[in-house]
Amino acid sequence: MEIILKEVNAVPGVIGAFVCLPDGKIATQVVPEKYAIEDLNLAARVTSQTFQALELSGQRVSEAALLFSEGRMVLKNFRGGTLIILCARNINIPLLNLTANVAVKKLVAETRSTKPATPAPAEIKPPAPTSAPTTSRPVAPAPTAPSPATPASVVTPAPPPPAPVILPEVALPPLVEELEKEARQIVHAAASAQLSLWIMDPIALWHRCQGRRRLLTVPQQRQMNLAGQAAQLAQITQLLGNLGYQRKTPTNAPPTTRRLLFANSQKSISVILWLDTFEMYHRFDLKPLLHANDPIALPTVLALTRLQLVEMPDEALSDLAALFIEYDVSLVPKANQIDASQITALCVDDWGWYKTISMNLEQLIYFAEDSLLLAERNAVIERARRLKSGMDASPKSLRWQARARLGETVRWYETPVEIGATTRPDMAIGS
């Protein structure tokens, strides 16, 4: 573990790092001597107890950050412990996360391999005879009665197969139900006005993955995402205005943004409207991916909105796993499947897309191994590997090859602007 922590310490701005186990004890630490071990033990205990309390209350938190006047403490929770990083307050968070997330994967693998093996049952030896035979002559074995022959017509019945695991259905959360009703009213009004609007996250995900709702993240904000056509912006703005949604212009939004914010003060609901494109860490064209006769975003769109995340939290991995369980990955466009050809087209032309999706597919496989049932795990891993194989095997453009030579020495993604914020955040978590 110490080698892993030294890799984290190599990030500019990191002061030290240590790992605490679920019982609050420190497994290993690489921290300057000026930090007392008593303080580290206290931080480890409080961290462990806090994450356990959150999980008992039904909130699964994968990471957190504590800000102090002269520094920052970044916590990365994983199955088997917590990585605690002491760093400067103004550290480059995306850069830190790139190294820290890889370190967490290695820590997960190491803690898994160091689990104590189940002891083998003790060998049962026959009791020693009370008296040894006094003669050296071999003793003939006692005759045994012949076993009765089993009639050919009698077949021993096979044991019944184990009962399948039946998971309880998860009801639609009240907030999702309310947002879905509101979104459908907006889309229906748009269709009546000959306008095109599509429902995106979070409602689309809960609609598409009804059989895997237990894996989905319950939204914390009264906010929905819609997609529309830039050519219809004036009419869409008027339609939303008639429904009580007024356009807000954030002070930090670039003039060419295709991501607009509307808010209904009476219902306390906000709408983010994507026009023609989706753009956060990476950009992709929505127009070929939105079906004219289906107002709900397709699984391919929902997968891409998560695969483009440079910083992939466990919640997004769980959502992505639900999609990969519910929908197969197809190498050609097919209904009700994730279209690998659309994803591969982005990756063979843009090394940045390829890099981010490759990292996220690897994280998805780790997540499946740790968190999913056997059948679900196998489906996710097989589909993720099939998608990655298609990306690797496809010929790359000259633009891709030129960018690949630079590798990670140059940032390959954009830092997204959080709508409504006044400054560019260190880390955007999406809408």
C-alpha cells in the first residue's frame, strides 16, 4: 500500500496520504512527521464512523472533501477502507482525482487479495487402535455382504435447481414521479405546437431502467433535463414561458452556450435545455441520437452522458451498470440496445473521448466485480469489454494519432461550467 500512497503524494499540492480500515484503524500512511499519529488516528476513526453512519441511513457516499483555512482533506471511500489525502486548499482537483481514482482501484485489489483465507477443515484421523495385533501375518479382510443391485428402471431423481434470486421491485421515488409528470406535460405541449423536445436525465434513466431501479441514484434536486433543436429556440422559449418557466442567464455562461437554464418559481422546478449538442467534459451531437417518435432519450444517449465524465463517482457508475444490464451493446444500430457504433465513432476520431471512455469502462468493470450479483456482473463485464474491443480494433484518424502522441501531458477534456455558478468549479458533478 505504501507504494500506492507515494504515487498519490507525487501529485503537486499533496502533503500526505493514509488509508484507514472500516474499523477506524490506520492500515498504512505516508505523512510528514509533523502530523501527530494521534491526530491521524482520530481522523481515521471519525471518517470511518461518518461513512458507516451515512450507509446505515441509506446514503452511499463515495467521496467527500473537508476545507480548512490552510488546506483540504479529500476522502475516497471504497469497499475495504478509505483513502484520506491531505493537500493544499487550492490543489487542482481534476488532476488529483485522475491519480487518486487509479490509486483507489489498486487499493481495492490489494485489500481483496489480503483478505484472510477461510481455514481448511482439520484432517480427521481414525482413532488409534487400543491394542496392536501380535502376529505379523497379514490379516484377511472380513467378508462383506454383496450390495443389492439397483434395478435399471429406477432413476435417482436430480436435486431441484436452486430457487432464483427475486429482488424486490423499487417504486418510483416521489420526486422522480413528480418530475416525470411535469416533463411529459411539457413535451406534450411541445408536440401540440409542432416543436421537438426530448426528456433526458434523470427521468429518462428511471424510465429506461425500470427493472434495475435499485441501482439508480435518486435525484437530490428539483431539476430535469430536456433536449431540443437550436433552430426552434425562440418558439421553445415562448412555450416554456407560457408554462411558467422563465429563462435565466447565468453570469458565467459563454455566449455560444447550447445549455440553457429555465426556472418555474411557483413549482420550484428548474429545466436545463440542451440544444442540438451535449457538452460537459466532452461534446457530442444529439441530433442523430434522438428518435423523432420517442420523446425519451435513448439508452445510447444516457450511456454517453455518463461515459464522458472524467471524474466518475460511484453513483454514475451504478447508473451506468443499470444501463449495461438492461441493454445489450450492439455493434450496429438496433432498437433497445446501446449503439456501440456511435460511441466508437467518437473514440476513433478524438483521442480525448477514447481516453475518458476507456478509463470509465475499466472503472465500470471494477464496480461490477465488487457490487453486482453474479448474472448482472457477467453481463456488465462482457458488454463493457466488447465495447472496448470494438474501440481498440477500429482504425484511428490522423487527428487521433497526432493527439495520442501528447498523451496525458496535455489535458484532454474541458472543465465544465456549472450552470448558475459565478465561477468555474474545481469539479463539476453535472446537472
